[in-house]
Amino acid sequence: MSEPRRIPIIVFGVGNVGRAFVSQLTQTRRTLAQRYGVDLQPVALGDSSGMMFDPAGLSAEALASVIEAKNSRRKIGTLPGALAGIAPREFVDHAAAQGVPHAIVVDITAIDGMDVPLRRALEVGYSVVMANKRPLAGPWEQARIFFESTRSGYEATVGAGLPVISTLRYLVDTGDEVHRIEGALSGTLGFLCSRLEDGEPFSTAVLAAKAKGYTEPDPRDDLSGMDVARKALILARLAGWPLEPDQIRVDPLYPAEMASLSVDEFMTQLPRLDSDFAAYMGALVGVPRYLAEINPSGGVVALRMVGERTAAQLRGTLNQVSFFTSRYAEHSLSVLGPGAGVEVTASAVLQDCLLRAQHNV
């Protein structure tokens, strides 16, 4: 039996999902090598402070030291042997210069600017896998390379571990024409809407979501709707509609004057929104859902009152995406399930790495 092909893995971002990805990769690496003939070997792990790097492959001890450091909130750049202060774009060139071949660069950050090192990775012949939505949701001319390259994977960007991206790709690749897409794309806002449906005041529902760890440290990052808008834009572009960010209209769940408040001030002032949401709930028929609706001309991301649609049946953090196409005209093709979670998101990243290794490297 021939030796499995060695595929170097470079990881930017070792937060909760990043650590889960490394753990899953470590646990499954031998099985995947035996089953598919590819050895996914971590050679670099990095955060904003630097990279731990060994072109021959990071040892189990090195991987453990990085995970231990991140679990205790220490920076990778402070660890012995780390490349402190090296930027992602600079590191991609460094890895290529060190003779690291056919690598897969994995972006599990949530920061702007990662399109630059990821484009560079494609230029030097590497593949890229993203859980970070931002490189895919910027101006079309910057993002289009990731949609057009066969060495790019981004299943984890929409629906966490749900097969949303792969389902849409199947429709497009087999010649179906997508006419519109609708979906509830935020587990956090799904939880919030379920609480509103149960009669809770808006402020109490937000506090409950924050207490459960569903929101970002600043809940406005969720309540703004921008994360949903990025997901909608990714789906639109994969469907063949090269929309720009400003073609997705976003209705946030708080007024503009609350955007400049500190987090503590925002949380303190939340109860003043309760009466507005109560009036909204009482004036319309149906249940509240924060939905994205997109078509070739643009999209809307907003709170809706829905009745008989599938979205009305959702509870808690469940996500649902419906594709209305030429083949699925009378009844849409829908994907439904948990749309958030560290382990399921990490598993989508791992699956993308395996696919890139099998087909593109």
C-alpha cells in the first residue's frame, strides 16, 4: 500500500472553533489517511500575535502547547519558538519560501483583511478553507476569486455544519436555475425570536441570549443583522448573482442612536425598546423571525412576522434555508437544523480540508 500524500495545514485563528478543529483533525488524521490516502498534517497555528511553525509538521507536544496557551488566554507569539509578530500575508510567503508544498490555508478568524493573505495563498498554489465570512462578503472584485477558484472551500460560513453551501453548489453545478433564496440564518436571533414569540420582553430575551453565550460580547454584533447579511451575500454570489454589500438592505433590531453607546450603556437602555417590540408583535399576525430574502436583484435582511412558511416552525437556534429553483418550483428545497455550535462548525472546516486535499492538491 502506498504512503498517504502529506498535505500541510496552516491555521489562522485558534479560538473555540479553531481549537475544536485541531482536536478533530488530530483524532481523525490516521483514519482519514488510511481511508483516503491523504495525511492532513498541521504545520502552523497562529493568532494575531504570531505563528507556531514547523515545515516538517508540528509535533504533538507543540500542538498541545498552543492549545494550552489559548485555553489560558495567552498569545501564541509569546511561546518559545514562535514567529512573533508575523502578519498572515507575510507568513504565507514565508511558508512558501520554506518549501511547504500544496498547503491548505484555513481561516478560522472573524477579522477583516484576511482576503489579502488568502488571495496570496491561492497565488502561490495553496488551497484555502474559510469559516470567516468577511473575505467572501467584501466588494465583489476582491471576493470573486474565492467563488471562482476550485481550491476554495467555505461550507462553515453559512449554517455552521449544515450542508447549505454544498446543497446550493450542487444545484448550480447540475444546471438548475436558482430564482430566490429565503432563510433564517442566525441561531442567536432565532433564539431571540422564540423568546419574543413566548411573550418575553425584548430586553429580557437579549439578556437571556447573552447569559447563554449565544451573543457576541457586544450583542449589537448580532442585533445589527450584519452577520446575517454576510451569509445572504455569500449565498447570492454562489448562486451566480455578483451582488455588492450595499444591495442587501439590513434592518437592525435597535435604533441608530444606540450604536455609539458603550456595551454597558446599551444593555442598560435596552428596556426602552420593549414597548416598541410589544406593539409590533401585537399589531401583526404570525410569529417573529429574522429572515434573509435574496434574489438576483438584491436582498433584504429584517424581522418578519410569518405564518405558514417553514420558518414559522423553527424554535431556538435552528436555522433553515429554502432554495426556490426551476427544478424545485412547486416546493422549495430546504435545509434545516442546528445552525450554530463549535463542534459542528469545526467539522465543516475539516470536511472542506478533506475535499480540497482529495480534489485540488
